[in-house]
Amino acid sequence: MGKKNHKGGKFLTKPKKSQPYTMKSSVVPHAKRKKVKPKAIEEALVKVPVVLAEEKVQIDMTTDIEFPEPVLEIKDIKKNLKVTQCRLLLPTNKLFIEGFVRKNIQYATPQQANENFVSSRLNSLTVDVPFETIAEVDFINEPQMDFKPGDKTFTYFRERELPDGFSDKEKLMSGDLSQFDKISEEKFNELPFCQLLSSKFIEYDEKLDWNMGEVFDEDGEQLDAPFEEATFTQLQEKMVIEMEVKVLQKQQVNVKDLKKTDYDF
């Protein structure tokens, strides 16, 4: 406790000197370990996704893109493949694919210019380009599909009295028409599904309304600019999409213990 001094009717305490902080370190010894043999049954029936097919599908596309303002130069184009439907139509091998390509286009729009320079502002345009196609796949493993069996209709025997005019010793023997009896079944199958593995884009972009020496700003006013420059607002794109798709279906598989393991016990 430091000395107390009386000043203005209040006692002031002299603060303690702070001690330097020290940090201790220690070395942790290497932990001991021991391999443990996993517990498993020797044979089991499991239901797991089975690969039916793995295909590279090619889609050819042509599309026209219109920009909201004049474009002096394309700076970059980023593309992402989005698949909205991938459906195997059983019992055929036809794969129906739908989706779109998300394109983000970064481009320069002129603001000021003279015969020696063009000053531009960087803009961005994002568009979705839809596509759909039908591809045939070669099965690696056959899909499992059970069909609804035929309906079975049956009736019961019934014996009844005959009306007047027939011998009273005879009976009317027939099926019972007063009721309807039927056996019907439904078979429920696992729906195949897809997994998108990769995509690749090959494209060619062509300006449609480009005229050398004509440079316009975002308000549509023509600017004096270097003679070799020009702006455009329409772009035609030719694109080839290559996507790799895996088709799967949940199936029941018999798994057996092959008595092989990487563990050495």
C-alpha cells in the first residue's frame, strides 16, 4: 500500500508499479497411439448411390446480347453453369438437361474523349442465357426399375333360386354380380439423379454494330476520339459448353468382407 497524502480533503493513493508480464512455455510430449481394428460385419446388404453413367455432354449455343449503354471495350467475361433439371427418363437412356449460363460482362463506356485519348467508366452487365438439350447415355450399371404388374379381377360363386317357369329342382349358378373384387399393386422405384462434375466454355464474341471512328458516350452523344476507336451496343456470342455429368440411383448392394485391410495388427 502506498503512502496516503491529504489534498483537498481527499486521500490519494500512490499506484503500485506494474510488474512485467512473463509467459511460460512448455513442450508437450508426443502422444502414444495404437491402431484399432474397426468393428464390421462380414456381409451386409446396403442401399447406396450406384453410378449408372458418366458422360461429357456438349451444348452448342448462339445468343445476342444488347448493352444498356455504348461499349468501347470488353474487359472481362465470367461464366457460371447453372443446371435446373437433369432427369433420366426410364426405361430409356435419354437424359433431359435444362439450365442457364450466368454471364457477368465487365466493359468500358466512354465519358470524355479527344483525338488523343478516351476516358471511360467501368460498367458491369449480368445476363442469364438459357439452354436445354437431350443426351443419350451409355450405362455403366443398369438402372433398377420394377413395373406395375397386371391387375387381377375375380369374383365369387353364388347359387340362387330360379324364377317361375324353371324346375324347382334347379338352381341359378353364376358369379356374384352384386359385388366387384380386384387385386391391384403399385411398384415404387428410386428416382435417378445427377451430379455436375465440371464445365468448360469455348466462346466467340462478335460486335454487330461497330463502325470505326464512331464513339458515343452513355447519353448517346458522339465524341471526338482517335480514328481507330469505336463503340457498339450489340454482341453476338457463339458458345460451346462441355459439361461432365454423373447419373446415379440408389440401389441395394451386397457388400462382402474380402479379408483385405491396410491395418497390420
